[in-house]
Amino acid sequence: MADEQKTQLRLEIAHVLFVDIVGYSKLLIDEQSEALQELNEIVRKTEAVRAAEAAGQLIFLPTGDGMALVFTGSIENPVECALQLSQRLRAQPSLPVRMGIHSGPVHHVADVNQRENIAGAGINIAQRVMDCGDAGHILVSKRVADDLAQYRRWQPYLHELGDVEVKHGVVVSVVNLYADVVGNPNPPARFKQHAKSAPPTPAKRSALFIALVVIGLMLFALAILAIIFAPAILKQTRMGKTSIAEPSAAPAASSTTALPEKSIAVLPFENFSESKENEFFADGVQDDILTALSKVADLKVISRTSVLTYGAGAKRNLREIAQALGVSHILEGSVRRANGKVRVSAQLIDARNDAHIWADTYDRDLADVFAIQSEIAKTIAQQLEAKLSPRSCRT
């Protein structure tokens, strides 16, 4: 019976706004009740909440010291709501509130009272993003920021903070959303502490080393040129001339820049099924592979945003893509679901010569979507690590 319920799990993408009262646990019991009542009234009066509720596209989830608003319409709905709340709360300095927004998969569950509830990664990550902020902050995940950046209106609001490790060792990329009269422009205290304590990353050390090598080579080249042309300069000076004729047959310098060996772009996986849910699964496999590869030392991994233009249906010329992204290797793949099973195919290609380095296919029973997604992504990432960085591969 349990297996049957798992196979009937229906996923959908929701846009979650998490709100809580800062310092709630320090309040007296009476003050806690009054603060929650005041927050509920402010939330209910916002135009974004009323519009979404009237359209049947909003679910309220109480969280003890705040609430989660689950929007099922546009990604702009929770952002509009957060801005309206921020404007109203400016007149309520005694009610410090922080907010976090994430867009991700959710599903319906029954709680202990057998009432319908909402759960899933969309809820969890929204709370983790909110936990990174202080009073007044409106923080959004990088995925939400990438979607908002496609609209001219939202671009001035987005200010990237970077990556931070949250509960259970999960790393999230956070963006601060603010303008003149909404949000909090100050960096959260958590990011200030993270910036002070974080040691230089291998990527930064590698970049510094490369910069020093380039400077050294440039100085060496200048010294060689000085040695070559010094006799001619002296000769022309003695003859009373101040100019030197340029060599007539100087070899042309190559304008082609060598691509870094340890570099990769993971293209969006193609969905070979008609189900819309399979697109979410394919995106999840790509995201998990990117997350796993980003942990490989000294490996340059192109972000998900940069490869979105090479998604399903786009014409793919791997050599041109590699040159545009500045990588040597391309990972592409596909996802197919049918009759309770899923097949994920992936292949690693050296884009410099179109040579296939590695390819494999993974067939799984579709019992737990997230577990399968993570397992396949981890397996593929380990194979890629072995091919691209054999010395750091786990045994």
C-alpha cells in the first residue's frame, strides 16, 4: 500500500513566501499572540494576497512564529506580496519581520489530523533562505532571482549575496531584494560572518596563480623583445634616426585562446516524455549534477543560468557552445519516463574535437522521485570527476 501511495505522488512547482517575526521567542506570551494577530491582519490586507486568494492560487500554512504563503500562479506573486508587506511594515517598527522566497517542487500530504497540507523542497528551501536574513530583509534564492532577472522591472531590485551553508550542510545561493523604500539594503549578519571566516577557495588560489604566471610571461616576452631590437635601436640612433622600420614579415600572433582543460558545461537535459512533471525531473537532475560538480577541486563549472539558452529545441553546435562558454567539455543527456520507470542517459564530450569521452544509461523504478534524481546525479558526477580529475576521484 505504501509503494502504491508513493507512485501516486503528484509534484507541482509552487512559489513560496516564508515570513516570520524576528525575536518572537523572546516575547511574552501575550506579546506573541498580539504580534501574530497584527501580522495576520497586515498580510490579509495586501492586494497580492487578496488577488491570489480570489483566483484560488494561494494556500496559507501557519508556522508558529509566522507563516508560509504558497502561490501557484506567477513567480512575481510572492515578490509583489513581499514588497507590499515591506511597505506596510515600515509603519510598524515594533513588528520586525524577515522574508524568504523560493520556487520549487511541492506536493500535498495529510498531517497528523488527516487534514490536507503542503510539503516538499519548495517549502524547505524557502525557509532556509529566510533564515539567512535579519529584520527587514527580503531574500530570494538564486533560482528565483534568475527568473526575475528576465523582467526589466525586477533587475534593479536584485543584489547577489553569494553562497552560504544552511541546515544539514545544504548550500544555497542567496540574493537580497531591495529598493529605496522596501527591503533591507544591509548585508545580513550571517553573510558578514561567513565572509570573515571563509578561507580562500581553491578556485581563487588557482586564479591568483594563473594571474602571476601570465604577468611573468609578459615580462619575459618584453625582455626578449628588448634583446632582439636593442642592436637595431642603437644602430639607428648612431645614424641620427629616431624611428625604426617595422619588420616586413612579422608572424601574425594567434588570436585563439586555449580553453581550460578542467572545465565543463552541463546542458539542460532533454525531456523525451510528454508529461510536464518530467521537465521538473530533468531540471532537477541537471541542478543536482551542477551542485555535485561544483565541489570538485579546481574544476570550472558553468552556472545553470548561462546554459539556459541551449535548452530543449535549441540548435546545438557543441564547438560553438564550448567557445562561447569558455569550456573544454560538455555534458548533455535526456530523460524518459514510462510505466513507472525512468531512464536517464548522459554523455561527456570533448568539445574541442567532438570526441566522446564517456556515456552511460541509468534505468530506475520510479518509487521516490527525489531519491532517484539525487542518486543518478551523484553517480554521473562521480563518473565525470573520474574522467576530468582522476587524482581527486574517490576510491
